[in-house]
Amino acid sequence: MKTQHIINVSGGKDSTACYLLALKKGIDFRAVFADTGNEHEYTYEFLEYLPKVTGGPVVEIVRADFSKQIRKKRETVRDKWKKDGVPKAQIKRALELLQPTGNPFLDMCLWKGRFPSTKARFCTEELKVFPLTFQVFFPALKNGRVLSWQGVRAEESRSRSELPFWNKDDTGVYIWRPLLRWSAEQVFDLHRQMGVEPNKLYKLGFSRVGCMPCIMARKLDIRNMAMRFPEHVKRLREWEELVSKTSKRGQSTFFPSKKISSKNNEPAHIDEIAYWSKTDRGGSQFNLWSSTEELPACASIYGLCE
């Protein structure tokens, strides 16, 4: 039976290189994208652009649905919060607001009553692994062997450097990592060879493409987002407010850092994080120049502007 090749395309450089490599080798494959709901609009544009410019397969989109979990959470709020001493007004407000929004990332946080963090990184499983497994891989396995291409590279981290080129996971899917020993330069070289412009975010100074922002975003990427796309800071501010009002604790922030907060022993809200991203000396000195200078139209850390 013919092997089914499936490539998880995120809109980033490495998964795009997998897509291009498969085309170059003449392999028939499916391209899938797990939409977290916390993506930049340029990423959605890129996912439409990629098959058009290459003639490759259209990128299929899958999304997590937390409607059932939110319904269950409403039952918990209604039946158990009062016993735990939660004020009636808070319970009433939570029940009014606990409704599915249709945005996977936000709905996940409403269900969990918090945002993910580096110590509780449930976002990858809930928003990517589970939707892809149940909506793509399990149905495909019914038709035979599945080979999942993963765009991971050894130079990105120590843990990734220890990964094998291929293995079989617990679901029966074979995992293939063709770029494991590639450099970022080789990845962008393949883009050029195939006539594909990378995701626009790479030319705007972002070190990685994925969630906007990722809970593990670097300070420079947060600053870049805050200065180039203040509307995303506004979106996160609204999300923090909504998740806080539906949380038993009554507060929740996108980034959990307490060191940056102006309030003692409380995590910093996104506006404080955005301010901190423009500071020097570990956050003790505001960089007036970096906060007021006009950002260049092209500012790639990968040398894509040359």
C-alpha cells in the first residue's frame, strides 16, 4: 500500500522548506495547518500564497474545538464555585462570559481558566497535536502507512539535536525529519531556488514564525510585535480581561512574570510586558531611542534584506 506523506505547515521557514523539498523530489503529499487562533494575518496570507506560487497542494486547515469543555466548565462554575466560597457576583459574571468564541486559543484559555506558560505548556498538545492526530492522522491511518514530515533542525536546541531522523510514534505514524542537519541558510536557499518569498514576518525582524506571540517569545520579538503591530497588544489585553473574568482566581495574564509587574506579587499584564520589551539593563532603564525610532521596512536577522 502506498505511503501517505503529510507535512505539517506552520507558515514558518522550516515547515515551508519541507513542503518545497517534497515538491522538488516529486512526492505526492498533503499539507496541513493547525490553526491556533493566535496567528498573525501574514501567516494566513502566506499559507494561501505558497500553493499558488509553487503549484503544490492547498494547505488544509484544522482547528481545535473546545465547546464541550466550556459547557462542562459552566457546570463546574454553577455547581461548585459557590461551595468553594466564590462570590455570587463573580459566579454570575463568569457564567455570562463563558461562551465559545470560535477562536481555539482563546477558548482553550477560557476552559482552562488561564493562559499556558513555559511550565504548563498545554497549548502545543491542545491546539496542534490533538487536532492533527484526531482530524488528520487517525483517519489517514485507516488507509495505510503515514509518514509525517517535521521541519525541525538540530541547531535550534539541544533537545532537537538529540532527535533521530525518523521514528515511529505511539499512534503508528512514522515521523521523518529531513532538515535535521540543515542550517537556516540552507532553508532560505531552498526558498530562493523554488522562487518562494518567505513569510513577511522574517523580513520584519522576527526570529521565528508561529503564535503571535508565543509564550516563549524572546524580548526582541515582543518589542517588535508591540511596535509594529500594536493591534495585537490590544487583542491580548482584551483576552487577558476576558480570561480573568472567567477564572476562579479572578486574574490571568498572557505572560506569568511577576518580576516585571508594577504590583507586588502579581503577574505583569501585556501592557507592562510591552513596555518592558523596550527597556535595557534587565528592564531597569527605558530605552527612549528604541521606543521612538522608526523601524526599518526590512530588518531580517537572517540577512534576507541584503
